[in-house]
Amino acid sequence: MERFVHRENLAHYRRLLAEPDVADDPIRHQMLIRLLAEETATEAKHDHDGNGAT
């Protein structure tokens, strides 16, 4: 279940970053980049540790 949430978060952040108005808002853009990086790192850690196999 946790792995599903991480994958959905990654997809959501990528969709938000693709929105045209995000490029015009540097603060929102940076926040989404940071969230995407954190989620990517969490996903990689779970994959590496074997904790996300659901």
C-alpha cells in the first residue's frame, strides 16, 4: 500500500509540474521539485531496502 501511495505522489507531482501556470510561479515550482525529489528518494530507499514490495 505504501508503495502505491509513493507512485501516486510521484505521478501527481509530475502532472502538477507539467501545468503551464507552475512555470510562472517559481516558489510553487521549487516546492514541487523538492517534493518530487523527496518522493523519488523515498521510493528508491524502499526499493533498495525491499520494504516496498506490495
